[in-house]
Amino acid sequence: MLLAVVALWGVTFVLVKDALKDTAPLLFNFLRMSVAALALILLNRRHLRHIPRRTIASGAIVGLFLAAGYQFQTAGLARTTAAKSAFITSLVVVVVPLLTAIPAVRPASAPAPGIATLLGAFLAFAGLMFLTTPTDTTWSNLVTSVGTGDLLTLLCAIAFAGHLIALAHTSPQVPIPQLATLQILFAALVMGATLSLGGPIYFSMTPRVIVALAVTGLFATAAAFTIQSWAQRHLSPSHTALLLTLEPVFAWLTSFFFLGEQFGSRSFVGALLILLGILVTELLPLSSPVSKHPL
């Protein structure tokens, strides 16, 4: 079931990329999250009758990070390819253990990162440079050669890392139905409040937009969060992380077959380095139980 969810998350990169031709990126996020929030409220309504203030605060914090991640990701996806977006987003698996090197940030259940984590981070960063910069890039123009969409997607990976760490701190104390619903609800509220930051707002009621909203809202957000929470009770963290590293692979395959997006040799090497960095980080040490973020 988790592998099916990972495949769905990979496909959503292409669905959203195609839908953004007919809707503003941040408006799509708001509608997607609103659909998911409504579905979770209806599904978990019995668990939402009595919610302590501390639980509401936890849901607000986690939802804020989640909203930031999706806002940066979708804005970046409108300016880069679906395959690149998926591979850059996958850097969250490396960013999380690096952030947990800070004792105040590290959850009680997460070990301090070791040498393998640093090696994985270096490989992933090198891959990011290969993936996002043109062949004639030099050290002097390294920063300016990275595209705006790639930078926004990198910020999304950092925001998603913050979301996962916040979730690791709060999930042991908060019932899953309440936390899942509250974080999606608060994310929708934040997305609604930041709509104007994404430039002109436009929307065309086309079949591809409706399909994308239905798939991402109901399946890739509401249902997927529930399935992942259940699956991780039965799988080890390393096993889960290994399955989740397949998400950018599914995204690349989908973008190749349906959008005709292709990697050049330089970008292909970069993508392989990112995957290698993720695998080194997750499989060599006994890594953090905090896993990669969905789409």
C-alpha cells in the first residue's frame, strides 16, 4: 500500500505541472488543501468534538510548515520541470538528519547524524548542482546559474524538513485523526491568506484541473497521509525510506512518457547522485525514524 502511495505521489508532479497551465499555482494549492481538509473533517468528525488547546497549537505549527512546503513547491514547479522538481524535493530526506544535528531541534526518538549522513548530504548537494546548472557553469556564476524554480523547490525541501521534524515532536502526544485533520486545515487557512503573494490569480474550469484537484486532494493528500501513518506502524524506518526514495523515479518516468520531459547526461548524473545521497543517508546508519515528505 505504501508503494502504491509513493507511485501516486510521483504521478502528482506531472498532474500538477499540467494543471498549472489553467490555474494560478497558489490557488491550486488552496483548492487542493481545502478539498483534503473537508474530506478529513467528514471522515474524522467523531475525533474532533473535544480538542485540547495544546493539540490545536500543535496542528497550527505543523500546518504552517506544510503550507510553506507546498507553496514553495508548486510555485517552483511552474518554473521548472516535473522531474527536476521531484528530485530536488527528495533532498528533504537529507535535510532532516542534518537539522537533527542540532540538539534543540532533534526529536527524542532521532539519533544524532553520523559520517554517513554527512557523506549523503555532500553527494546530494553535488547532484543538485549537476541537475540544476547548465553545462557552462563556473564557480563565479554558480549561484546565478540556478533557476528560480529550482531555488523555490529547494526552499520547499527545507520547509518540508521542518514539517517532518515538527510532526515527529507532536505525533506521539496527539491522536493521528486530530493531528492529520488539523494540520491540513491550518495549511489550507495559511494558503488562503497567502494567495496574493503568488501574483495574478486565474482559474479555468478544465477537465485536467478538476482531475488534478480530485486526485491530489482526496487521494494524494487526505488518503495518502492516513495510509502512510498506518504503514509506518508495520515497517522499519529504513524500509519506509527506501520505498519513499522511489518517488522521484516514478515522477521522472511519468514526465517522460506523458510530458516528453527528458534529462540530458549532466542532469541524469545529478539525479543519480541525489538518489545515491539519499540511499547513503538512509540505509548505512540507523537513521532517524522521520521519513520523506509526500506530494
